[in-house]
Amino acid sequence: MSDIDQELLKIYTSKSQADKAISSLKGVLLGINLDNEVNEREINELKQWVVAHKDLIKRNPFNEFMTIIEETISNKIPPIETIEDLFWLCQKYESDSYYYNAVTTDLQTLQGLCHGILSDGIITDKEILDLNKWLSENEHLNTYYPYDEIRSLILSIVSDGKIEEEERIVLKAYFSQFVQLQDSKLQEQIKEETADISITGHCTSEPNIEFSGKTFCITGVLKRGNRETLQKQIQKLGGIPTESVSKKTDYLIVGDNGNPAWAFSCYGRKVEKAINLRKEGHTITLIHEFDFSDIIDDLI
């Protein structure tokens, strides 16, 4: 690669990193502002977020972000105004972005939104309900991780009209899987609060499945039929059944293990591997066997 090509790659990569960082910040700001209150811990999380992106600090608008946050900490700007100013800067930057991708940016915003909600260590009813509203308004993200899992989890929490303390802990545990808080003390506090919660994955609520040429793996004990029959049905529809999860896996079918809490957790080594692969950027959709069985029945 020539020196010119390397320089162009450096410029493009830097721009892409900035796009991702600002989309994430936009979500963090939305999450912080859901309860219409901004506290010292949340402002401190914003400050540390900028420090974590110090490699981009010389780029606009990152230097502007830091100035606004520092003036807020010194009480020169009210916290609520800070959130509004920062959000405006994010929107202004996005409108000028040539590398803007709607789905990618919205997913980064969602991750930032969860970061913002978790940034003070407290998840309120209003934050959960407003997150549910945001998810409903962004259904074009359905089938994308982590939207599909978060939406399923939130729907299961709000479906009975009341939010239990245990459900807040479950949300903290789930958000902690992909939110890296800069406040180490708060991170440790949340780790202690969620120590007894096992969240290794969450099945999508409305799976959109393609069979032709796609790879399927099954894990757990099936309640409807058996594994051999299901594998033959997958083959009949043009899919490729496999015995193990790999980077080539498109869908992991999770057997119902009889635990009524399956809506909060999926279990097993294959699920854990699938989640780890997804965190590395591989697209693997987790589907509960009942949902998969219903789709199979409609097609065969």
C-alpha cells in the first residue's frame, strides 16, 4: 500500500471512528435526559466519555464537547442546557456527515441510549417507558443486535403494567454486557448488584428468517418435536443445519428448557459462543424454538 493510500485510509478510518463516537454520544445524551434531570454523576460520565475518546479530541466537534462539559462542571452552564447543546452539536455533525448510515448510526445511538440510562446507576420507570417508546419508533432496526434483544426484554418488563425491582436489576445486567462505564466505582457497584443475575443472551421477539443458503444450529432440549426432524425441515427449506456455532452461523435455535424465565435468559455453551461472536461483529440471530416452529409450520 502506497503512502498516499495509507494516508487516505487513515483519514477515512478517523472519520468513521468519529461518526461512531458521536452517534454513541447522541444516545448517551438521550438516555441521561429521559428523566428530565441531570445529576453530577451523569455529567462526570460525559467528561470521562470525552477523555476516553482523546484520540479524536483535536477534531471538531470533540474539542467543543470538552469545552461545554468543562464549563458545566465549573457551574457556568446549567446541566440541562449542556445536554441540549451537546445534542445539537451531534445533530449538526450528522447532517454534514458523508459517511452516515441510518441503521448503523441508529444502533450506535441505541447503545449510547442504554449507556446514558445506566450512567447514574439508577433505572427509573420513566426511563424504561421512554426507552420502550424509542424502540417502538425505530422498528426498522428489528432483527439487528442488540435492538431485537433489548426490545424483547423491555416488552416483557412493561407487558404487565408494573415494573419490579428485579426487572430493573435484569436491565442493569443486560446493559452491562455492552456498556462500558467510565466510572469504575459505579461499574463495580452495578457488578455487585447484578452478581446473581445470569444474562447470556436474549431471543429476538419477531424473527425474520431467510432459509436459502443460511446456516442453522440448534441448542438445548426441544419441546416441539426433535432435533433430527427440525434439521430435515431446515434442509427442505434450503437451509444448512450444523452441529456447532461458528462465524458462519446465521441462526441459533434455542430450545425451551422449561424455565419460565426464558424470556430473560437463554442458556448453554452455544449461546455463550454466539453472543461472543456477535460482540466481535458477526451476525447471529437467536430464536426461541416456539417462534421458529411457528414459522416452519407456516412454510411447510
